[in-house]
Amino acid sequence: MKKIFFYCTAGCLAVATACSTADTGTNADASTYETSETVTAAGSTDDATMDTETTGTTETGTTGTTGTETNTTGTTEMGSMGTTGTATDMNTDMAGEMAALTNLDDATFLMTAASSNMMEIELGKMVAQKATNPEVKQFAQMMVDHHTKATQELKSVASQMGVTLPTTMMPMHQSMIDKVSDKSGAELEEKYMDTMETAHKMDIAMFEAKSQNANETNVKSFASKTLPTLKQHKEKADSIEDKVD
């Protein structure tokens, strides 16, 4: 009986142990499955993170592109501003020169007029030889003739006042020659007529002022006598410039 009891007890223990092992295995499998789900969940999280990072990168790229476009637009606007600023500066410089020419004393007026005459004569001689347009050639020769005569009258007035006239051009008149002398053909003719418009506009402002406010009578008389001819030159220059432009 003791042996039978012993065997029964041992059998029960064996069954209990087997059940316990089966439960443990089941639990282990469950844990493994949960772990697998966790890993899968983690993987999903990683995928989401990757998607988020990718989206973020795309958005950043878009922002960068937009920023580049903005910068490009900004550069264009600055370029336009720069161009406008340059044009404004040129207009301001011209306005400043015109204002200065209307406030010269008598002696400086004579010297400036002499420099302008030298420019007109030298540039006229050059263009009369190089130009092919008949009207431009004729105008250039007229400048040589008229300003040579004006120079003789100017020398007489300067001598009476004891003013020594310059033998070389002022920088502003020399620069006018420099801007034309390296041109040829149609470009030469167009640049010359542009220069003539500018030069006579400056001369007219200067001579008008002196015809009204010169201190010396002979200076006022010379300015008043020469002014109508300068205005005629300006009108003719405007007309020819429109044709060759």
C-alpha cells in the first residue's frame, strides 16, 4: 500500500509539474508575442519618426527653396534699385553742374566758355571727318565755324577785363570728347549728337544767367549776343539727334 500511495503521489506531482510547465510555456509564448508586438510597435514608431523626419526635411527643403526665391527676388529688386539709384545720381550731378554754371563770376564764366568753345571746335573737326550722315557732318562743321568766331569775340572781352583764358579744356569738357572719340559709324553720330544736346543745354544755362546778372557790361553784352545762336544750335541738335537715335 505504501508503494501504491507513493506511486500515486509521484504521478500527481508529475501531472502538476507538466501542467505548470505548460502554463509557463504558454506564458512565455504570450510574453514573446507581446514582446513581438512591442517590437512591431516600436518599428511602427520608427517608421512614423522616419516619415516625420522625411516630411520635415521636405518642408525644410520647400522653405529653403522659397527662401531662395525670396532672395533672388530681393536681389533683383536691389538691382533695380541700384540702377534707379545710378540714374538718380546722374540726374543729381547734372542738376548740380547746371546750378554751378549759373553762379559763376564774370572771369570764371569767360574761362568756362572758352573751354566749351575748344571742345566744340575739336569735337566738330573730328566728327566732320569721320561721320557719314550728311546732316551730322554739316552740323559738326557749323560748330567749328560758329565757335571759332565766338572764341575771337570772347578773347576780346577777356582782354578788356585782363582775364587770361585757358589753353586746355576743363575736365568736364575733355570728358565729352573722350566719350565720342573712340566711337565710329552710327554709334559715333548718335553719341556726338547726344553730347551736343548736353553741351548746349549747359551753355544756355550759363549764358542766360550772365545775360541777366553779369557785373561787367561787356560780359553781359557778349552773353546776350551769343545766347540766341546757342539756342539755335540746341534746337538743331535735338532735331538731328531724333533722326540718328
